[in-house]
Amino acid sequence: MIRVTRLDGSELLLNSDLIETVEQTPDSVISLVNGHKLVVRDTVAQLVERIVLFRQGVHLCPLLKETLSAAIVQKPSQVDSALRGS
């Protein structure tokens, strides 16, 4: 889910998997796969950044869990190293 801001200033959480296209005309128009359109204040660049960050978080979460699980059986100094990737 990403946070978007409607033209009236209200915020909305949007399932980014439902986004089909995003256009800058001059407001950002988000077209959803179900045919609905949302006009928002956020720029296309901001929307893309939020989607990328959200997807990275979804895909990295299992890796973080794996790293932390492995770190539990290690010494505290090794935990710090594991989390830093060194």
C-alpha cells in the first residue's frame, strides 16, 4: 500500500498492485485496473518512488527475517556485522 494525497488534501492508502498507469496532466492521474481513476497531488516521480520503496520492503522482509533468525544464535558483535552486511 502506498499513501497518496487527493486534490482536497485528504490522504488515501492505495494498493499499488491495482495501478495500471500514472500520467502527469498537469495533476497526476492514476488509472486502476478496474477502470477507476484517481487524481492526486503527488507527482509521478513521488508515486514511483513510493511504489519502489514499498515493493523493496515486501521483497526484503523475508531476507531480513532470515538474517535476524541466523543472528539470534550468534554473538552480539556478529549480529551487528550480519545486519550491516559485512
